Amino acid sequence: MSENTICTFCNKQFSNIYNLKQHQKIAKYCLQLQNNLMENKDEQQNNNFECEFCSKVFTKKSNLKTHYISCKLKKHTEDKEEIEKIEFKHTLDIQKLETKHKEEIERLCKELEKIEHKHKEEIEKIEHKHKEEIEKIEHKHKEEIEDYKTRLQSVTFQNVHNITELKNLFLQYLL
């Protein structure tokens, strides 16, 4: 093994240059060492593939794609976006229904006002008609009651007079 098959970053030895180059492109610990040694940040970004959801770093794009399949934060983000889409759609549906029903409610309220007005007039007519009838009945009974009172007073007076006469007769008889 030659010296040119030893990694200059982590000092690991390889059987050939191809394996060394692959190692320097793929091995995480070696890449981290390389990143610490590199001065140019653009070079660091070109060698890393970062998950936009959980910020895990991968050395190969294919590893990142595989990770996306199982990334819980990606799934959570996608679910949250789907929920927001559904909520937005339902919010629009609710607004449409509110507008539709608001117009229907306003129409029904106007119709109800018309019906109330019509029935109010009918009720007033009926009350007026019955009021007159009630007043007539009260007047008629008032006269009858007055007549009964008068008769009762007369009968009472006659009874008192008859009792007085009987009393006098009885006193005469006793004497």
C-alpha cells in the first residue's frame, strides 16, 4: 500500500485510489473533518445534502431521497399542509353557505314581518269585535244585577214588614 492511498483528513488507509476518493466523498466522519478544514463554505454545501425538514445531512443525494420516505417531520409538514388546505376549502364553503343562508334568512324575516302585520290587523279587528260584544254583555248583566238588587231589597223590606206585623199580632194575642 502506498502513501497516496491514505486519507489526508482522517488518516485511514485504502487499497486503491478509487476507494480513497469514494471514502472522501461518502464517509460522514471524514466529510465532517473535511468541512472543518475547508475554508470555502460553498464547497461544504456542495458536498452535503441536507433534509429541509429535520436538517439531517447526507453525503449522497440518493440517501437524502431515501430519508425523505421515512422523515417524520416531512410527513408532519405534509399532513399539516393538507389540513391547512382542507381548512381553507371548508372556510370558503362556510362563507358561501353563510352568504347563501344570510340572504334566505333576510328573505324569511321580511316574509315573517308581512305575516305578523297581516295577523296583527286581524287580531285587532277580532279584539274590537269581541270588545263590543263583551261591553254589551256586561251592560245587559249590569241591568239584571241592578234589577235583582232592587227586588231583593224589596223582598227584604216586605219580610221585615211582615215580621213586624206578625210580632205585633203575637203581642196582641198574648195580651
